[in-house]
Amino acid sequence: MNERLKEELDILTTNYPQLSGCIDDVIAAFELMKNTCRRGGIIMTCGNGGSAADAEHIVGELMKGFKQKRPVTGEQRAALLAAFPGDGSYLADNLQRGIPAISLVSQSSLLSAFINDVAHDMVFAQQVFGYGVEGDVLLGITTSGYSRNVVNACKTAKAFGIGTIGLTGENGGELPKICDVTIRVPASDTFRVQEYHIPIYHTLCAMLESVLFDIANVPSLRDPDESII
């Protein structure tokens, strides 16, 4: 395994030894997300309540620098300078390469309209259907594993060739029957499950950043990459 990735996993299990049993699923989720990014796809996230906040938190870590800087490439800088000689340097210095991700909980007008006009438990599924294409990935977060709007989103994704990752509690609910990967943390109380979810998705974000942004070589997200496992 790539040493930087092994280091992130070691940090996770050292700080949270209770999560050691989740490592294989964390690696599987990482591989699915990495392959999506390599193909130029997007990562979608969704959840309710505290998990909605986590869905937005994840996107925040993916779309900008997380543990390292992500400067634009030389080609990107040249394009900005060519288009805007006066402002190109400022734009290039303050742009960061992102991992394309969208939180499905953040579209307030769409959410309220769909809840009111159609079906409250289909608000995430509708966005998966509208945004997603085959090869993208959906990360559904539900502490119980039974949240209908998250479950329906995962079902919709599965039907249309979109990868599915469930992040949930020890019971798993319906997610293990639907998702390609289900990460079940060893807790059932909502607040404790949420506490365990944070270090897991931080680890996933750090691993993705480490592989997709080798700053020494400044690769494209779409460059081929050998398996790290």
C-alpha cells in the first residue's frame, strides 16, 4: 500500500482503535471514490440532521485544499494569464484544484419545492437522478441505516450504475442490502455514530487528496493511476 495512505489509516486506528474493524470497508470506499474521480465523475453526498451537516462538511474538504495545498497547474495558470493579463496571477494564486463533489442537502429551493409538490422521501433521489451519471458515486449518511430519503437515493443510484457508499451505525439498516460498500461504525446511539463518522470521512478525504494531488508531479485528476491496494 502507498505509504501516505497507510499513514492515514494508521492515524485513524491509533486515534480510534474502535474503528479498526471498519478499515477494509474504508479502503473499499476510497477505491470507489478514487476511481470515480479518475474518470472525471462527481461525488454526491446526502444525509439528515447532523448527517446533513456531515454531507456538507465532506464537500468542503473535497472542493478545496484539506491537508495540503492544491495549486493550479502550469497550463491552468497560463490560461488565466492569457485570458486576463492584469488579474491572471491573482486568480491563479487563489484558485485551488478541487475534487468535484456536491451536497444534495444544500439546494433549499429545490428541496422545499419537491417536499411540497411531490414526495418528501424522494428529495435526494431526484437529485441523484438529475445530476448523476453512470460511474459517479453517492455517499449516503444515515446513523440508523433506515432514513427513507437516503435509502431511496441509494436505490436510484444503484439502478443507474452510480456507485453507492453507505456510512451508518452498527446495525446497518437497509444500506448493506443496497450499497456497494457500507461502513458500519461500532455504535448505535445517534450522537456516538456521528462522532465516529467524522474521523472516517476525514480519513477518506485525506486519502483522496493524497493520491489525486501529488504536488511534486501536479497530475490531472483524470491521469491513469495504478491500484494502491
